[in-house]
Amino acid sequence: MSQAGQNNLITDVDGILLGNAQDERVKTGTSVIVCEEPSVAAMALAGGGPGTRETDLLKSDTLVTSVDAICLSGGSAFGLGAADGVMAGLKEAGRGFGLMAEAHIPKTPIVPTAILYDLANGGEKDWGHPSPYPELGYQAFKKARKEFTLGKQGAGYGAKAGQLEGGLGSASFVTSEGFQIGALAAVNAFGATQMPGTECYWAWPYEIDAEFGGCRPPPDYQLKGEDWGAAKANPQPGQNTTLGVVATNIALTPSAAQRVASMALSGFSRAIRPVFTPFDGDIVFVLSSGRVPLAEPSAFTLARLGELAALTLARSIARGVYAANRA
């Protein structure tokens, strides 16, 4: 039997913590997924308007094979500065990659980062110097823990999901043999998360225990091919994006994590319509805390993990929007 984890959050995965910080005046925020130990990571990109930092090092042929944290932030390209604050917190904790183990040479924290566009949401954006994002990143890192709130939090604080409020969502899944899969999503999509003419989420087939309202479409429901529902009106390039992170306790190689990331992208298409548009910077990271080694790794096990990653990410997207619109 498989079911949601204890808190139905990405932090149900052993070795994973999450911290959020937001600025109500600026109407933006940052989320930091902290690995208690350096973790293998990968990422897959599908949207046409991405904004990232330190993602090239996730390629399987690079020197660094693990990361210390993943940072998600609002603020468009300004939000990439949130990683500076996360790195500062990790440096204080003595974390990071080092070629030489000498006291006078600081380690370099590895923090891949992705951003979403929330600059047009009405907050006070004339922040002067410095920008708020390094401090938001630092505060989010310091707040990293197992339990957190969904909705208008962290990177999802200033987000919109089509014509609905966007937000931060999370979900988890645990299998009978102890596979832990958790997902986090900051939903700022151009596309709609609800089916046209209903309050039912596209992700409803994957819902567990009415976690995003329990709505089901009528049995005679028919979808018109060009009816997108409550997608954003008059979008501008770069003003959207859904950011996702999937974590597992299963030990993965970099190439195996990359395959899971590629499969996890289908979670976006199960929860948002349309998706991967020219206006979106959709990206998903995969983290392996490596707490459970696979005695007999197989392509079939990898396929299972990829499918579980996709359905858990789809649930996270719906949960984030559902929580944001109940506030």
C-alpha cells in the first residue's frame, strides 16, 4: 500500500528541510530546500523563459556531484541574488565544496537557483540598494525545518496561477517498501490549474484524501480543445513560471536523477493547461538524499520513481493554488 507521508510535504523525505521568507511590502519571497547532507541533484527545463543560476554544474560530466541546497525565488532575475544569502548561511555552517581541506580556504556552498516573475503584482518594487533578495535567501535558510505552511508563502508569495492566486504547494508519497518521494512547487503559471467551467483541478485523478478540495468533474464533462479555462489574459514573455523540486530518499546516480527529472516534467502537464509555453520558465530539480541504497538498481525501479515524482509534483501544484485561494 502507498500513501502520503506523515505531513504530506517534501520534508517527509529524510534529509530534506524547507525554509520560507517573504517581504509583504515588496510582495515577493524565497524558498530554500536545504539538504542536511550534500545530495545528488539534477534538473530538467521545459519552459521558454527560464531564469537560473548554477544549473550547469548539475550536468553529469561536471566536477561537483552534489548540492547543499536549492533556492527558488520570486523577483525575476533580481531574485537570483537570493542564492547569495543562502550561501552566506551555508558558509557560516561550514558547508560547501572544497578542493583543499585547509582552515584558511573557505568551502564553496553549491546552491542551484531558479526564479519566477512577480514584478508586476502590485508590490512596492522601488527597493533601492541593496535588493531584498540576499536577505530573503538568508532568512529562508535560517528558517529551514520539517514543517511549513502552504499557499502565499516563500517563492509563491507574489505568484499568480492563471487568473487565480498562485502559491507554494507540496505533497509526498511513501511506498510499502519505504520509497519516499516529496515535491514542492512555486506556481506562477500562465496556464490554468482548474478545468474550464469548474472548480476541479486538472490534477484531480491523483488527489489523496481531498487534499485540494475533492472536486470531481461531472460524468458528462467534455473539454473543448481550445478552451484553456482561467489562463492569464494578455501575457507578456517572462511573466510566468512554475518551479518544482522533487526529493527522494533513494540513492541515485547523477544520470539516474536526470532521468527522474525528465519524467517528473510530466507532472506539470497533468496539473496546468497550457504548459511549457514561451511565457513560462518551467523547471524541475531532483534531489537524492541517498538515505536508502538500492540493493538491485533497475530500469524498472527508476521508471517507478519517475512516475511517482510526476504524480506527486502534480498534486503539489494543485495544493499550492488551492491553499493560496482559501486564504
